[in-house]
Amino acid sequence: MGPLEGVRVLDLTWFHQGGYSTVILADLGAEIIKVERPGVGDPGRQIGRFVKDGATIVPYFIAHDRGKKSITVDLQHPEGKALIERLVPTVDVLVHNFRPGVMERLGLAYEDLRPLNPGLIYASASAYGERGPLREQPGFDIVGQARGGLMSVTGTEESGPLPAGAMVADHTGAMFLAQGITAALYHKARTGEGQALDVSLYGTVMCLQSWEINQYSITGNLPPKSGRGHQLNRGLWGSFQCADGKWLVLAGMGGERFNRFVELAGLKERLESDPALSTPEGRMRDRDRLWRVVEEGMRSRPRDEWLRLFAKHDIIVAPVQDYAEVLEDEQAWANDYLVRVEHPEAGELRIVGTPIHMSGTPAGNFALPPELGQHTEEVLLATGFTWEDLTRLREAGAI
């Protein structure tokens, strides 16, 4: 039984940020009722469709909608809107990621629904936030990375700005949204009061860089490109290629740890004989020169040999793993960061689990995502609708 057992969430989200926020809540035990358009469903059901052993599987939809229930409702149909209004008093949370103004036009804004459920937590995932000149503009992950400043420090001077290799704005925005919802649930448990909250991609990316943006704001010095390391960690902090073409990362190389590293890597004499690199201050000033020397050293042995040697001597090191290596990583399986689920047609699937571990109320709801509208009858009948109501709503096109 998860810590959010008994919490009921009406999920009007689609795509990344909103969808993954409710997956987090589902992992923690909440009941998620996903509302989808009749006959069409969430567009995520179509992204990257893949046929495995004759079964059609959508990895994207598994990532963003596992563990939920699905009902179909046309929000633009008057009876569909009335149906949502009837569901609202039965839930604790409503989550959506329509751009600001859409829910108002549908008559489903917080001000419209609050009288139906004063304890309602009304959570919005947006591109730019609720206020300001951009409030109604749409956005996706890369927009947040770009406007929030992250892409200004990625890549190299030659490559130009590069987005991260994962949807970091969307997924971190989802985490902040889920955190805001759980905080609002705690407040509601103490006071009975609901409230509205918003998390944006733009604000999320800025928070991801609180140190880096503060550094510029206070010093006035724009940072260089981060390249294979970090723009403000000027020492030995980055990725290096080894003799077998594989890569590793090194970090935290100060004081005695750095001395141990150069001994193990056979670089002591080389660094001591170079006036520019013989002192900590010099190595901080000329990071590129230091990196060239270290990479030459790393190319003298294969990666796994370095990993074993460095780990034995408390050097902070890790392999740069591709997804194939991640899926075979014993550490990931030991912590349920990866889990196995059974697909009714394709058999066993290996999917990403949750990083949240709790001793008393363990997280984890690793059911596959629902079929479109799979739970419409179950949810609506439990809400007080009759079979006659469902027939009429279907004939009207509302569900």
C-alpha cells in the first residue's frame, strides 16, 4: 500500500510533463483516472509504436501512463463537461497541462470547479507560468531548455547550443508538479483547504541552474560552454575516452584524491614537469590543457580496468553507459530502478521503475498503461451514473 493510497486524481494531461507527474503519484499509490478523447485518446498512444512478437507496444505511452485508469470524455461536449463537473467532487486532485486559457474557455477553470469541491487541488503544468506576456504560449521540453538558459552552456564553441539527450525540462517539471501536489495534499490534510498550483517548463529549467544563474547574476561573468564537463567546475570534472573507445567520468578530484589519481594514472611526473599544471591554481586556470594530459593517460588502458583500479582507491569514477549497458546493470535491478512487467501478448518487458524507496509504504505501481476507455464504465458507475446514462452519453458522443 503506497503512501498516497486513497488519493484520487482526475488526470486531464497529455504528453510528457503532465503525464509523468501523475505516474509519480500512481507509483506512490494514488488512483489516477486519465481522461482521454473518445475514439482518439492521448496522442502519446501513437508515438513510436513498435511491434514485438505480433503485439503493438508504445514505449512512450508506457513511460507516461503506466498504472492509470482510462476513461473517455469529450471535454468540448456539454454533457462531457457536465460529466467532469460530476466527477470533481469525488476526487482530491485535478491535473492538466493545457496552455493557460484553455480550461477557462471550457468552463473548467479552478474558479469554476472550486465551488463543487472546496478541497480540490487544481494542478497545472504550463510552458511559461500563469502570469506574464508569454502565459498563453505553448511549449515543449526543448523550449524550456532554450529559454531557461540551459542550452546556452551545453555543447562546445564548435557545436553551438545542444539540448540534453533526454526530456529533462519535461521530466523535472513533472517532479516539481508532483512535489507541489503532495505538499498541497499535506496542507489539505491539516486544514481541509484545496488550492491551485502551477509548474512551468521555463521555471523548472531555471531552478535546475540555480547555482549557475546565481553565479552570473552576482559576478557578471557569463560562463563558457560546458563541453564534456561543467562550466563552473574548472578542475578534473568531465568525461574521458579510454583505450577501448569506451568512456568514463571523473569528479571530485581535490587534495589527496587528486594525488592518488595522478599516481594511479601514471601522470605524476608529467604534471610536475609542466609549470602550468604543477599547482592546483594552474590546473584550474588551464582546464583544457589538464584534460588533454589526463585523456592521454586514460587511453593507456581499457575502461573497465580503470574502473576497477580507481574504485579500489576511492577515486570518484563511473562508466558512461549506453542504454544497453544500463539494462544489464546489477545496481539498477537491485534497487528496482528497472522492473519487469508482463505484457499479455508480448511477454516480459523491462521498463523503468521508480527511484523512490520508502520502508513503511513502499512505492511502486508498475501496471501497464490502460487501453483507451478501459475504465469508463467502472469509474462512471461508481460515481452514480446508470447503464442508461452511459448508453445515452455514448450515443450523444460525450464519452
